[in-house]
Amino acid sequence: MVYKKVNKRAISTPTGSIYVLTLVSVVVMIALLLGMAQRLSSARSQQRVSSDSRGAHVLAEMGIRQAIRSTMLAETWRSLLPDGIWLNNITAGSGSYTVWVEDPDDGVIGNDIGTPVKMIGQGTLHGVNRSLSVLLEQQPLPILDFALAAHYIEMYDYSVIEGAVTSNNYLYKQYTPTITGNAEAYDWIGYEYNISGTVNESTGKLKLMPYDDTIRTYYKDRAVKINYYAIPYRIIDERVLSYKTNPWGAVQSDGLYYIDCKGGNLTIRDSRVYGTLILDNLSEVVVENSVRIQPYRLDYPGLVVFGRLRDNTETNVDEDDQNMDLSLPGESGYGSQYNVWANGYRGLVYVSGDAIMRGKSYVKGVMVVGGLIQMGQYAKLVYDSSVKDNKPRGFEEFYLTPQARTWRDIIAPENN
């Protein structure tokens, strides 16, 4: 048997290389696992932050919604609630919210009605803050969708309403009067003949009417007061009352005038009002012959009567017929006597008590009557949607509603 000599150096032992490879593989694997763990931890952390951010966002909106509900508690919320922080660090689950409120116009929410309000809500969840802002406003009262809104409505003779009508009690009409539009009543509707639109009686739903105190306070505080006893015989006769003229005192730049009638009566005839006239503590105002009342500011009513209105106007306001100049400085025809204005009212007319409209009484706009309105002879009401579009002050829903497309993510103010 022949034996070969083996050269041990010619045969390499793999044990060391395998060990090194194994060690390197383990290190790489550990590094990969550590990297994955870090990424997983980071992802989980980001998920927690993202989840907390979404939760904080929800809390911010929750706070604003809660603040909005505060305005539904009383129509006088502007004077009851302060500027600045309304809700401070209110706990909700594991988080909290704070809400600030401000008037973007002048910073004071209590000195006006109907102006927009800005709310800022900040939500906090696990140390993550999110802040939102939104503009809110008071919507016009639904009664401004109607040519006439009253508690009781009675129509006689050849009276006409062009537009929708709503009553918080009954609507009675004879055969001859005409309603060109829908008619609805909380209770009954008598004689549906000559109503062109939908007739809806016994609705069981009352329309919200304006608040007298809100209207009275707002306009009285801003108006020039006219002394009731300074008006000769309590008759406004052949006069022009406007944003440029006041026969009984100072001129108000918006044409806004207030008369405390001391429980008495007042007569207006053959005159022109280009502004807003507020008659308070009134028994009855009689409007006769030829009278034109039109607001200068479109977001103001033309006439507000806290009492009873009796209108029996018949003809247009004609300077030549009346032999006097009723034009204002700067108007065409000023200084002459050839202008003619159609009689009646333009814009919004509000009467807290009863209204009797006869002769050729005419309203183009919206008429709101807190009591009974009787329309007779050739009285006519014509709806004008611009009244609602101009959002007359004091004739809004008292609570706030978010304006469309005004929600914003912001940085909240410091909580002082």
C-alpha cells in the first residue's frame, strides 16, 4: 500500500471565514432590525402626533360650535357676553379647548347689531395644538322673504299684494283682492279665490317677528331726536326730512330721526322723507294726501312705527301741485318745482301695532306688522327682494351662523 504525504498547508480550513461571515451577517441583521425599529417607532410617533393633531382640530371646532350655541340663549347676547375669551381651557376627554371672540370691524361686539363676528378656537390634545377661525353673521329673518308678514291679515275691495304673504294667525280676503304669490297662515285662510300661488293654511308654525326693544335701542341711540312738541300742531306738512335737511334741528348723516310721540298722535301729509323715521310711544300716525318715504341707507328701514299706522295717501308727491321745492341740494331739479315722486313707501316698513292701508297706499319692499293689517280700496304691496339682500339692522336672527368658506387654520392669539 502506498501512502501519499499530505501537505497540510495546501488545505485551508473554512472555520474562521464562516465565523467572520456569520458575525458580519448578525451585525447587519441587528442594524437592520434597529433601523426598522427606529422607523417603526418614528412612524408610530408620527401617527400619534397626526392622530393628536386631528383630535386637537376636532376640539377647536367643538369649542367654536359650543360658543355659537351660547348666542342662541338670548337675543341680547352681544351685551351679555364679553369681548375676548368666551370659553377658557374647557376640558373635553383627554384634551381641552379655548375660544376667543372679536369684532373684526372695531374690536367691540356689543356696540352694534348684525355685524359679523370672528371666532377663534384652539384645541389641545397630548401637547399638540390646533387653531381654527371662522367668520359668523346673523341671518336675515325669514319674514323678509314675504311682501307682507303680519299677525292678522284682512284684504278688502281691490287691494293687491304682489309677492308671498304669511300670517301668524288668520288671513281673510274677499273675492276681489288679489295675491300674486304664495299665501300661508298659522290658522285659516278665507276665500282662496285670486291667490295665484300655493295656499297653505293651518301650518301650526309661527314666524319669528323682530324684537321691538332691539330695534328701538339700536336706532334711538344713533338717531337725531326731534322734539315732538316742536312740530306745529303735531303735523308734518310740506316738509323734507333727509340726510341733508331737518326742519327741527341738527342733520343726521344717515337721515335717521327719532320722535318720542309721548303717547299722542302724529300726521304726515304732502311731505318727503329720504331717510329713516322712527316713531315711538305713538298712539296713531296718519299718513295722507301725498307722502314719499324712502330710506337713505339701504340697510335701514324707511319707517318704523311703535304704535298704529293709518295710511290714506292718494296722489304722487308733485312739487308743482304743492307749489314748493322738495328736492335736495345736488339733486336734479333743486331750486325749481318740477320734480314728481311716486307716493308711498320704499324699502322696509315695520309697524308694531295695527296698520290700516286704504286709498292708494303703496309699499314697494317688505311690510311687517305686529298686529292686524287691513288693506282696502286700491292699497298695494309689491315685494322687493333687495330688502332682504341688504340685511336691515335689527331684522336678523339673533344667533350666529358661520359664513360659507370662511373656516381657516391659523395660529391662535396668546391666552392672556
